[in-house]
Amino acid sequence: MSTLSPLSLQSRYRSLEAERRQTWPPEDVSRNIAQRQAIARDHARTSHVEVGDVLPYHAFLDASGAAVSLDDLTASGAAVLVFFRFSDCSACNIALPYYAETLAPSLKTAGISLVAVSAQPFPVLEEIRTRHDLPFPVLNDPGLTLARILGITYVFDDAARDTALSKGERSQALNGTESWELPKPTILVLEPGRIVSFVEISPDWMNRPETETILKALDLTDKGVSDAA
């Protein structure tokens, strides 16, 4: 019998949204929703990675500073890359444990690599892995290099930047650069030869793909995973 949680990712996000409506000032809730909606609108007008694209050589960094290339990740077959925003992002702290619970076991059985990727520098980036005891590596994309090549980044609007600054946040702590820019959460399936076989970009970071969607893209099934909640 499966021990996986029956809660879908979207049901977890609905709970987070409900909690925010109870605990955040109404103007903060409205500002957050408006920002996500604006990014989603802009996304439709931008070019980004597509199925069939062949990616250039690229190497991430792991927590020790060692290089991990796309070719390393696909040396034994397909790899699933989960791009996320940063280690203290509430939505990311829901998504990554969800994928650890519901996706990682099936991928391990199938011999498919799974990694999470963010532009946030170490050691802060490693905190999300240790916080949730994630069973897969968390890698750094220095300077948003690959995220920019993929066309999956967005820039903070003035309101979001001002809010971040008021909380003492700095862009360098989020992405290692002077730009207020982050990756849109993205699931990328990469085949040997750096060929993209599946991609789903989430300009609204509160609407990310369920595990079932990813398993179907890989021709895998897991009866323990449910979208119902």
C-alpha cells in the first residue's frame, strides 16, 4: 500500500492562500496576486524553451562548489530538473517536499535523476534541502545563466522590489546578482544529448505541475499519486 500523501500540490497551495488571507493585510494579499497575474500575462509574450530544443553545455554548482553539468545529470538517461525561486519562498517550501514525497520514489525506481535548481548562492540555498531532508541534490545556477538561456526568468515589478527592500532583502542574496530577477518555477525533463523532452513553466508560482503530470511525461505511472484533494 502506498504511503504517499493524498494531498495534491494545488490543494496545498489553496491552504497556503487561505492562510495568507487570514494572516496577511488585505493589501499584501492583493499585491501578491497582482504580481503573479502580471507575470503570467507577460509570460505569454516572451519566448522560452520548448520540447525538442537542444541545450548548450552548462554546469551547475553543488553545495561543495563542484561542477555538475547537464551531461553529468543525463549520463545514465533522462533527468528531471525542478527550477525554483529561493530557499525561503513559501510556495517552494511546499513544492519541493511534495515532489520529494510523491515524485522522487518513482524516479529513483526508474533510475531517473532528480535535482532542484535555483540561482540563489550557497550556503543559504542548501537550507531548503536540509530543512526538509530532501532526497535529491539542490544545485546553484550561477548568475541565472541557464534560466536566462531557457527564457524562464522574470523581473520584480516596482511594488515587489520595494516590499523586498523594506524587509531587508537584497537581490544578491536571492540570485547572486544586482538584478531583481528570479526563475519562474519550471519542470524540465532532459534526455541524453541535452534534448528537452518535456517542459512546464509556471509564471504563477502558486500553480505548479502535479506529480502525475510529470510521471505521464516520462511514461511512468504511480497509483499512489492522486490529484484529488
